[in-house]
Amino acid sequence: MNREIAVSSNILVKANNIGVKRGNRWIFRDVEFEIVRGKQIFLIGANGSGKTTCAKTVLGLIRPDEGTVARAPSLTIGYIPQKLSFSPVLPLTVRRLLTLTDRARQSEIASALAAVGLERLGNPQVLTLSGGELQRLLLARALIGKPDLLVLDEPAQGVDKAGERMLHERVEEIRRDYGCGALVISHNLELALASGDDFVPLVPHEHDDHPDA
Amino acid sequence: MANWWVAHMLGDFLIRALLAGVGLALVAGPAGCFVVWRRLAYFGETIAHSALLGVALAILVGIDLSMGIFVSASLITLTIYCLGRVETLPSDTILGLLAHGGLALGLVVLSFLTSVRIDVEALLFGDILAVTRGDLVAIWAGGALALCVLAWIWRPLLAATVSADLAAVAGMKPERARLIFGILVAGVIAAAIKIVGVLLIVALLVIPAATVRRFVTGPEAMAVAAAVVGVASVLGGLLMSARLDTPSGPSIVVTALAIFALTRIPALAEKQ
Ligand SMILES: Nc1ncnc2c1ncn2[C@@H]1O[C@H](COP(=O)(O)OP(=O)(O)OP(=O)(O)O)[C@@H](O)[C@H]1O
Ligand SMILES: [Mg+2]
């Protein structure tokens, strides 16, 4: 039930009063926002407030139980999931991971790696990377295929404070260079406030029914 | 002249078994990689166990045994897929239920079919004498088709192995790839029944992949290497079976295991 967005518009995604219910508990409810090309918006909230679920609803991985998500026609999305585990039995190099979902030319791979500051990484096995390197690599992977929208679920996990600021600066540069919008999930309210971008706060709902509005 | 010589030395039946085994290993190698990456060994066991049910059905309806196994294995795959979506039971519980349920049901149905005698041992451990010309054609035609299908779903299945969500966001339909792969495994198991037997088929999927893992850096290379090791295991095992008059399935698996062990020696020596 995606009400399409006009081709001419700058709006990439529009969430209209969406809510997701599991059992008789609303994980989140009455959430409304727009993601505009070139802009970034933060999704903020404590553990369990429904950030990941909300992002998956925007991505179309979960159908909202209430409200609608409209996406721009032929929208391409670069996604970093919150949890990715690599099995040691699957041999996977950095370059193979970059082209996991989209084929890419060497130049494209090089510029994606450069955009996240990993141009000197070489081509080791993904399993041997540090946590911070892996997060940057996943960001580079999301850039392959020139996305209109980035959805980043806690891109700075396992990265220290300085690294987190740097990573968000990178995302900002990427947004300018690639001209894409971004939905960024973070725990870090300070950082979101300091950036001056819009943010959507989510609050954890009770484990019993939400009183009807 | 050369053909005559080879046929004379090896015997027609052995040549047929060798050709069938090679055809099988060429598909089992790459498919086995996904079995290992996606932790589907128990799924393979379930399909293999339920093969007896397929045999019983094939005899009841009067169709070819491998065809019967393929049909029942595909049905079991679909059942697993559907149960996985609606049931909250853990997947290994569902598999255990179907594996042993299928095996038991197969044995019960077979016991009613007193008019036909089937060689259960051959079903369990393989029987190279049983490979016919028709089987050979079926294995190579089916194998070629299976490799084409695997090439077609390779990228989505690999992406889904890393993350189903990533694959879905890229529009790769991971669920469809997963279901198609399940049916492909059902086909490999149905084709393998005469050569390796029900009890040991999963070894032909898992051991070659496990053997080559440490020697490769990418998934595609691993698939090719696993096919090579699989072919070597089948050739070695069948020749051993013909010479020593051992059952073919166990001979193939013992050969595969020997190759696995040999490749581990340098690593073990290094650790000393
Ligand atoms: N499929 C589901 N069934 C039932 N409850 C669910 C389901 N998915 C998520 N939840 C619940 O919804 C709540 C929000 O989960 P979610 O992962 O979206 O939170 P989050 O804000 O991303 O948390 P974190 O900061 O820890 O990543 C949690 O309490 C979780 O238990
Ligand atoms: Mg989360």
C-alpha cells in the first residue's frame, strides 16, 4: 500500500502515521516524517524503542500495521543493518563484499572505499577487519550502486567517540557528493542535536496495550 | 579400440557409475558450499531420511524411484518452508519431526507392499550395479539444469547468506532463492540415491566444501574447488568399491574423508 510520490518531488520517503504492533503491544506508533533528497534525519531513542523496526518498515522489510510508507519511484537504497554476522566458513574478501548485491566497476569500488577513508585497505578477508573498519566498509558497500537514500542502523557501533564524529562527518560528505538522503539511527542525542538536522524521537512503549488516541 | 579396452577393463556398469558419480559431484560440490555456509546439513539429512517415503510412493504409483524421491523431497522442502513461516518451533525441531516422521512413514508404507521386494541396503548405501543408461542421461541432463539454476540464484542466495535483509533491500528476492535452492538440494539427493545412498548423501555435500575452505579466498573459488574434490572422491571411491567389493556409498565417503584428513596434515604439523 505504497502511495507513490510524484517523480518531480524531492521527497524520497514519506512515513504517514506509521505504527507496528506485535502481539497486543505497539512497538512504535504515530510516527510521521519525510526524508528529502540531500537531507539527513536522525531516528533517536533508547534500547527497545523501535528504531530498527521503524527503519525496516521504511525499507519495506516490515509492513506497517497502521499508516503508510510512500517511496519515490525506483528508489535505490543503501542499507547498513544493525546486526551482520559473518560466518568463518564463508570466504569473503573486502571487494567481494562490496559487490555482494550490486556489480560495480573498479573505479566505483575505489571511489566508495575512498569516500569512507579505506583506500589503503587492500583486499583482506572481511573476518579479519576490526569493528571500526568493518562499519566503514559496510558504509562503502551501501554506496555501491549510487543510492538515493542511505539507511544506517547505528553505523557507529563499536567505534570510539572521535571515530563516531568522524564517521558522521563522512556521512555528511557522502550526502553532499552523492546527493542522497539519509536516515540515521543513533543513541547519541547530543550528536543529533549538534548536527542541526531533523530528528524523530522514539519512546519505548509499554508491554501492554497503548490507550487508543 | 580404446573404448573397447576401457569397457573391458572396467566393465560397462562401472563406467556408467563413474560417469553418473562425476555428474553428481559436479553439482554436489557447489550446492554443498551453500549447505555449509547456510548450516543446512540437518535440512539435507531430513530430505534424505524422507527419501524412503518417496520410494514407497514411487512403488505405489508405479514411477521411477528417483522421480518418486524427487517429488517427495520437494514436497518435504515446501512443508519445511511453510512450517518455518507459521510455526514458532525452532527449525531443528521441525526438521527432526519431518526427518523421522518421513522415515517412519516410509518404512510403514513399505511394509504393506509385500508384493515388491526392494533392496533396502542398496537404498541406504548405494549400489553402482543399479545405474542404468537412463539414470545416466537423467543425471547429466538434470545436473546441467541444476548448475544453470544455481548460477541463476547464486548472487541472491549468497547475499541472503550474509543477510536476508540486505538482499531484500537490493530487490533480490531472497526467500524465492532459498526455496529454489531447497528444491535443488532435493534433486541432488534424489539423483544421489543409487550412488551414495540415503544415509551418506549429506557427506558428499558437506565434506568437499569443508575440505577446500582453508585453501580459497572467495565463494566462487570454493564452489569450483569443492566440485573438484567431490569428483576425486567419487572416482576414488567407486574404483575402490569395484576392486574391493565394498558398498559404493561408504567407499566414496571414506575417500572424501581421507582427502579431508590429508589436507589437514600440514596444518597439524605446523602447530606441533
Ligand atoms: N518480531 C517481533 N516480535 C515481537 N517483538 C518484537 C519483534 N521485533 C521487535 N520486537 C520488540 O520491539 C522492540 C523494539 O525493537 P527494536 O529492535 O526496533 O529496538 P531498537 O530501538 O532498534 O533497539 P536497540 O537500540 O537495542 O537496537 C523491542 O522491545 C523488541 O523486543
Ligand atoms: Mg536497533
